[in-house]
Amino acid sequence: MFILVNYLAWVILFITLIVFHKAQPEFETLFDRFYQLDLRTDWDMDFVRYLVFVVALGLAASVAGLGLGLIRARRKTDHKTPIIVLVGLYVFLFILSWFLL
């Protein structure tokens, strides 16, 4: 069960990065300026809503993984994976930046 939560955390992390990339404003390049293409200069709020949902899933997976790790790891030699902590840190920083910006 613990390994499934780890894989879920990886998948959620990649989905979060993809949705974040789709939600952010487009940056102007030399080709965009040369061909006078219209660019989206603000955040796509539909993708931002998906991003908040995916980040909440990441938070749930991180908390579940940490809880399972605390229950399961009774010996010092038990294997601990850092991805759960990294996803939790990523989610915490995202939520912090969401409220500060």
C-alpha cells in the first residue's frame, strides 16, 4: 500500500507541473514578435482551478503517505522514501504562495 501512495505522489507531482505550465501566461519570443502573434498575458483561470484541485490531491497523498510511513516504519532500518516529503513541501509552498500573491 505504501508503494502505491509513492507512485500516486509521483503522478500527482507530474500532473501538477503540466497543469501549472498550461495555466501560466505565455511568454513572448522573437518569433511571436516577428509574426505579430496574439499571446495570452494572464493566467488561465480554468487551469488554475484544476491546479488547486490537483494540489489538494497532492496534499492528501502526502499526508496519507506520511501517515502510512509512521505506522509502518517501526524499525530504524525500514526504507523511507523522500518523495512523500518532497510532494508535501511542494504543496505547502504552493499553498503559501497562493495566499501571499
